[in-house]
Amino acid sequence: MELKITCIPGDGIGPEIVTEAKKVLNSVAAKYGHTILTKDILMGGASIDVHGIPLTDEAIADAKAADAVLMGSIGGNTTTSPWYKLSPEKRPESGLLKIRKALNLFANLRPAVLYDELADACPLKKETSEAGFDMMIMRELTGGLYFGERKTVTENGKRVATDTLTYSEDEIRRIAVKGFDIARKRRHKVTSVDKANVLDSSRLWRNVVEEVAKDYSDVTLEHMLVDNCAMQLVKDPGQFDVILTENMFGDILSDEASMVTGSIGMLASASLNDTKFGLYEPSHGSAPDIAGQDIANPIATILSAAMMLRYSFDLDKEADAIEAAVKQVLKENYRTVDIMPQDSAKASQMKKVGCREMGSLIAERI
């Protein structure tokens, strides 16, 4: 099978971690008889440095021409980088909003998994971490408050800011369908999160999700208010399978879920449109303070590549191979610095490796 992938190395540690993901993908291709064609494009600060803007139309065209996009990280140090002296629409992260809209990436998938080997890094109670958890947060990505009309005006001598939260039933229905479809591949449960006791947009959200649920009699649906969900994520994360929610709630809850795993450096993500096309990236940022030092953790990007094989190419066996290789390397006690145990006795039993070596170890175990 020929896999045509556009890569966005991005900023900070992005080029390092994307290189290791490519290394693992090449091992998969060699073992399973696939051909991988990649093309790198600039986005974020790297694009600003060359083109003066965070994302060019040519880069968008290259992304659209591929079967999927693999991205590293975007942005830099907000206090020292010259990029952040620019107006907001010209800063690195504005490229993210632009590419999501251009590629119609309305469904964001962020798994939060606590690996047995990393249970000690979980900040929750021991009995909670020992029980483990494996959830998928499905976040609507192109609507809601982040894309609504906004303005700041002066009224009666005082500044007044307004942001508009708008959802249509079609926007809600298409993300709900994605959520229920993913649940069918997992443990057949959807928790729809809203604020229906206050917001009209949430009441519409709940109504449409219930309509969609009628076509999925094999999937259990429950509703949960967002404030309760935030509490339940730290009290009993094992209760969740698929969390389905709108843009801003999903942004906040997925970051919370990532931290209870113990390391954001382990967490992949995917953003899908209504076809098989998707953009895959780690959940963490660009970490400019460690860029170029060969200490970044490439596992989140490597697991994002596994998600790409699974959801854009339907190569489940190959995705399983990557995930198994990651687990094997962790079982063999290899660790990048961010996932080293804090306990000195346990840390002494680990083998600390850099970004390049971690990528090579995983590639070798495919």
C-alpha cells in the first residue's frame, strides 16, 4: 500500500520528534510491505521565519494533496520569541486554526491512557492509578466559542468584550456520529459532556446527541455536566470510555486528562474530517527550552503515527505493532527524562535514553 503523508516538523522539538516518528513508520513499511512517501512543509514560527506568515496557501495545498498529515509542534517561547511581538493573527498558533478550518478537521481525538509501567507517575491516589484508565476525548474542533464572532468596544467609557458561542445541529450531529463510531471500536460507552443547565447551545447539543444515539443501540449514552466531569476525571477516570464534548470544554478537559496520565509526553492526538483524512500530532507543546538537546520524548508523536495508520489507512495490525513496541520498550525500563521515576531507588533501575535512541529502540521492536 502507498501511504502519502505530508509532514509538518514545526518549531522547537518538533523536527526532532517527527524524525523519530518517520523512523518508526519506515520500520513498519519495511516489515509489512508498504511504501511511504513524505513531504515536509513549513508551519508556525518556521514558516514565519521564511515566508512572514504562519501558514501559506501552498502549504495548505500540499497538506490537502496527501492522505494524512503528521505534525510535530508549533510555537516558541512567548516571552523571548520575536514571533510573539506580531499581531495575534500572524503568530505561530494562528496557523493551527487556519489549517484546521482549511482541512475541515472538526473531530479531535485525544486518548488518555495510563500505562502500567508509568503508574507511579500518575498524580492521583494509588488505588486509582493501580486501577488504570483508557479513555478517548472527542472534541468538536471547528465551532463554538473559539470560532464565533468577537469584539471589544467601549461603552460609557468602559471596555466591553464579547465572544459568541454558536453551534448548528449539523455541526453537533457530525461530531456525535464520530464519537459513537469510535465507541463501537472501544468499550461501547459515550459520555456526552455539556452545560445544559445553563446554556442554550448545550441544550441543543444534548438533544442532537440523543437523536444520534438512537442509531447506536449497542452503545450506552450518559450525559454529564462539564463541572462534574472535571471532578470525575480526577476522582474516577476509569469510568470513562469516550467523552464527547464541544470545543472549549474539550480543550480544557483533554488537558486535564493528559496530566492525570503522569506525562503529556506520552499522549497522541488526531484531528479528522468527514473522510479518512486526518492530521496527527502529539498533545504537548514545542518545549523550546529543550529543543536541539536530544532529550525530548518522541513517544507521543510515534503513537500519533500509530493513530494515523489506524484511522486514515485502516492499518490496524500495523498500528498495533507500534503500540506494542512502545509498551515493550517501557517494559524493558527505557525512559526519556520526562518519564523517569521521581523516586531515586526506582530511577536507578531505569535506562535513561535520549530522543534519537528512544525512536531507534521502538523502531527496532516493530
